[in-house]
Amino acid sequence: MPLAMSYVPWQFWGQTCDLEKALQCGTIFPELNKPFLGKRGVVR
């Protein structure tokens, strides 16, 4: 019996952010930039 299984979707190379924005966001890929929106994903 397996202990765990993972699902990792294929990552495609797309657009990239400029260096300054990438350092602020923590990623060079805009589609991976998921800012914190508040309590449980609810926009206030």
C-alpha cells in the first residue's frame, strides 16, 4: 500500500516578469504569483 501519492501538473515555460517585479513577488512566472487575498480566499 503506498504511503502517499502526488499530483504535479506539467509546468509550461510562459511569460516572465522583469527582475524587480520578480523579486517583489518571489517568482519570475506571473501565473504562479498568487497573492494572499484575506481570510479563506475571500476578497474584501
